[in-house]
Amino acid sequence: MEKNKWPPGDLVIWFFILAELLVFGVFFAAYAFTRASNVELFNTYQLTLDRNAALINTVALITSSYFVVRAVAAIRDNNSKRCFHWLLAALFMGVVFLVVKGMEYHHHFSLGINLNTNTFYMFYLSLTFFHFLHVILGMIILLAVALKARSGGYSAAEHTGVETGASYWHMVDLVWMILFPLVYVMR
Amino acid sequence: MKYESQKVAKLYFTAAIGLFVGQILFGLILGAQYVIGDFLFPEIPFNVARMVHTNLLIVWLLFGFMGAAYYLVPEEAETELFAPWLAKLMFWIFLAAGAATVLGYLLVPYATLAEVTMNDLLPTMGREFLEQPTITKLGIVVVALAFLFNIGMTILKGRKTVVNLVLLMGLTGLAVFFLFSFYNPVNVVMDKYYWWWVVHLWVEGVWELILGSILAFILIKTTGVDREVIEKWLYIIIAMTLITGIIGTGHHYYWIGTPEFWQWWGSIFSAMEPIPFFMMTVYAFNMVNKRRRNHPNKAAVLWALGTAVMAFLGAGVWGFLHTLAPVNYYTHGTQITAAHGHMAFYGAYVMIVLSMISYSMPMMRGREACNSARAQSMEMWSFWLMTISIIFITLFLTGAGILQVYLQRFSDNPMPFMVVQEKIALFYWLREITGFVFLLGLVLYIASFFVGKNEPEATVELAK
Amino acid sequence: MEDKKFIRPCSIIFGLLLALTVTTWFIGTMGLSGLQVSLMVLGFALIKGQLIGDYFMGLKQVSGFWRWAVTLWLVLVGSLITYAFNITA
């Protein structure tokens, strides 16, 4: 199969994705290295996190990403309506993520936990909240794409917008793939 | 130039350049005072010279931004300015207020100035960069509101472009964050906390939007590249700027009584602040390489490319140098900061204003597209003289800073501040001498407006 | 036609991602700890990342720098985390 020179979607979004990955990468490394000098603290408080919620959220994001893949496939097939429906499904999974994560936050906040509680919670809250904001941004992008798809703004010939939104959304998923084991599981 | 009302920009640009000269002269006085402590004392004490140097910088950049907006917005919106008379009126009010304030700094002791301007009614004076009397601050707010109204109405009645909207966003942010200069809590931690909302969120937030949109405008005009392409870049750059810049405020919140997490947030996010500047460099060169036409105003293109490079170096690289909390622990408030300040302000904001002047001034002065080849060549000389001077000033100050950090803070036997100052005097001398080269560049820059006036405009072939 | 070629591998990848996720979760709830376990979990994460990059983001069909952009990031982040976990073990 012949290869493309450029990744799917607008090239500009890929520069953005690269920059975002860099920020998250630095954040992950900062977490890991700070943990190295506070192993006991990190191990103790990691246990207070809700791994079941994290599982649901990971599944939600993966599923959402898969739905977006289906949406891209649909528009390549020139099927705007199907594309729109898959995007709606993806958005729904995004909402699931936000709700579950919101419940986790509610639990922590009701215990009076905040950024100053200790270094572990500082990282946990910062990292997950920064990612949380990306989920919201990704959903806004997907929503815009979905609405345009519904009004027939894309076709098999021209659907760069769908691929652009999809690429960003996969990035949000990709980052969580590291965040989940790093913060919730690795000890 | 398509609209008559764009011409009000000329007033603003003229004032900007005039104040720029004042800023540089006071910079030279200051530089001399670093090595000859009682130079011009008691007429112009160090603290007053510093205040005038920094305040003039801010004011002339504001003049430059406003001028740029008055030129750019009607052209983008494809309509005349909403109220050209208001723009002219505000110009004179702003200029008079600015002049009166600087004279106040120079002629009476600061305490007296505070007294006669009735600072105790609403105390806002006495804080770095926000030294203006309260009444001047109120004047700035009035001017800013009238300006925003004028610009906003113009955009509202005309074509809405991304460049205009980003510019409007930046200018609105500029006005909104200035309001925090009226908030002056007694608690010194709170005071500093909100003080940065003006200072940092201006230069590392909303001003970058202004910079981005002006640069985009110049690139659209001079390269003929599709607006859509440039707009896409602009979106990504401002998104990145805002994400890193806003949370990056944290790099001012190390060890000043704010919560500890700021050390992490500040370090991580401000370490990313060079990214949008890097993107800006890549995109500026990319657009110029992909140009659909050769614009005869070579000088303007040079300034625009220069902005992209120097902003990345000064704001991005030199900012990164001391932004991480463990590094800043040692470098805080040393000459490293001064080095960064000089190159960042010049590279990002001075150069973008000069780019805009370079692009627009010939047309406002009756040319078709650009100045004569001779004027342009002189302008490009001034570009190199000023830019290379600022690079050397930055390098000398960085040298001074590294030595200072080592001798005063890092070595096993730290020396007192004043002893260290004597030891780094050589760097200050070099900086001062380079300052004169900068002034020479500025003189050439101004001269370039007057040479070759009767010669024909440069054409693409000639300028090649 | 183009469609099937794109969807089928992605569906398989989707299943794989779910399986690896549940495995990671299981290790977490078992309360397993230690360097080996952590690195294994990290390995799963990196594989997942690579699969997302290759198939969902479609980088497998791209040549040049972008083909390896995500991989490069994963390798960098992966090695930094591995190193950080090693110095404490």
C-alpha cells in the first residue's frame, strides 16, 4: 500500500498535538521523578484512588476513539449521516468520562483534599484536571465537526475537518493510556 | 492603504517613535549610572531614570499597538474607521497625560507627585511598572475604552476576519487586565499576586495575541499566501500561547507566600511558553518561502521575520533559561532577568511595532507600496544595528548575570551584593557602549524616513 | 472497499486495547507492586499508545517523520518513567 507524506487531517493540528504531547510528557516525567524521592507517600495515597472509576474512564475513552474511527470511515464512504451518528456516540462516551471523573473529584473534594494536601494529590489533581480540560476541548472540537457533518459540510472528497478533529481526540485518548497506569496502577 | 481613516495611525506611530527615542536616552543614562553611581545625581536619580525608561517603553508600545490597530482594523474590516475624530482626540489626551506623567516623575519627588495627584483617595502608586499616578491610570482606562469602542464598532459594521477578532481579543484583554492595577491590597503577597495579573498576563498573554495578529496581517499582505492558511496557524499559536501563558503566571509565584504547587505549575507550563514562539518562527519563514509574490517593501518583510526570530530567542529561549523553579531559586532578580527583559521586549514588541510602521508608513505618506530603495536600505541598516546591539546587550547582561549568580549566591563563600556589582562592572561598561550603537541604529531608523523622498519607489527587481 | 480495510483492523485493535486495559486494571486491584510489575504495566501502556498511533491516528499509512512521531514520544516518556522507577527500586 502506498504511503502518504502527511498524517490525516490538517498538518497544523499535528504541530499542536506534538506540543500537547510534549507538555504531558514533561508532566509525566515530573510525576515519576518526584515519586522517586517520595515513594512511600505516593504509594500510600495512590491506594485512595478509585481504580474502578479509572477503568470505566479508560474504556470510555478507548470506545469513544473507536467510534471516531468509525465516523472517519463513514465520511470516507460519503455517508454524512452515519458520520454524524458515530460522532454523537463518541461524544456520549466523552460525557461518560466527564461524569465519572467529576464524581471522583467530588469524592476527593468532599474529603477536603486539594492541591496543597500533599505532593501526590498535587500531581494527581493537576495531571487529571489538565487532561480533563483536554477532554472538554476535544469534545468541543468533535461537536463542531459533528454539527458540520450533519449539515452536509463534509464529503468523501473533502473531509479534512473530520480527520483533524479525530486526530486531536485520539491524542486525548493516547495521553490517558499513559496517565491511567502511571497514576492509578504503577507502584 | 484603502481607507482614508487609516491615516490616524500616522499620529500614533510618530508619537511612538518619539517616545522610543526618550526611552533609549534614559536607558543610556541608566546604563551609565550602573557604572558611575552618581551620574546626573541629584537631578535624575537611578530610580527615577529606571521608572522613566520602563514607563516610556510601555507607553510607546501602547501607542504603537493603537496605531497598528487603527491602520489594520479598517483594512481588514473593509470599511472606514467608526470615528476618526475620536481616535485623534484620544491621541492628544493620551499624549498629554503621558507627557505630564513623565514630567511629574522628573520634576518633583515621587512622594510629592503622589500627594498632589491625591493618591491617598485611591492608592495605586509605588509599584514597579505601575508607578503612574492614579489619575493617569484613570486616563489610560478612558483612552482604552474609547479606543476599544472605536475599534469594536468598526469591526462590527465591517467584515469579520480572524486577524481582527484575535486583535480585538488581545486589546480587550489588555484593557481588562489593566484594571488590576487599581487593586492594591495591603497584604504584600496578595499585592504581588495580582500585580502579575497586569504585568505577566499582558506581556506573556494578551500582548502575544496582538503580536500574533499584527504579524499575521503583515504576512498576508506581503506574501500573498492564502488567508486561510495563515489564520489556521494563528489559531494554534494563540491557543498554545494562552494555555502556557496563563498557567505560566506561576513562574512568578515561587516562594512569595503562594502555595507550593505553583512551583510545579509555573515550571512545567512556562517551560512550554517557547513553543508558540517557535511555531511563530517556523510559520513566518514558511509563509515567506511559500510567497505568491515578491513584495517591494523588503524592509517590512525583514522586520517581520526578525520579529519571529528575536521573539523566540528573547521571550522563548532567554525566558526558559531561568523559568524553572530550581534555577530561578538562584537567578531570581539578577541580571539574567534584565537580559531576558531586554531581548524579549525588543524581539517581540518593539520589532512588531516597527514592522507595522515599516509596512504602513510609506503608504500613509503617499507612496504606492513602499519607500525608495535608498530609504529601505538605510532602514535595513538600522534593523541590523539595533538587532545586533540588543543581542550583544543581552549577552553581556547574561554574562553579568551568570557571574552575579555565582559570586553572590552559588559559591561556597557568597559575596555581598555591592562587591559583586563592582566585579561585574566590565559587563556593564560593554553593555553601555553597545547601547550607543543601538542609539546609532535608532538615529539611522529615523533618518530613513527623510532620505530618498524624491526618488522613485523601489520595485521588486530593484529591491532584489 | 477502502472502508473495510480501515475498519476491520481498527476493530481488532479496539478489542486489544480493551483487553490490555482490563489486564492493567486487574493488576491494580490485585494490589500488585514492585518494579517488574510496574514496568510490565508501563509496557502495556506503551503498546496501547503505539496501537492508537498506528491504527486510530492512521500513522501506519504515513511515511517520514510523522510515521514515528507518536512512537518517539512513547519511547521518550517510557524511558524517563522507567528510569525514574529504577532509581528507587
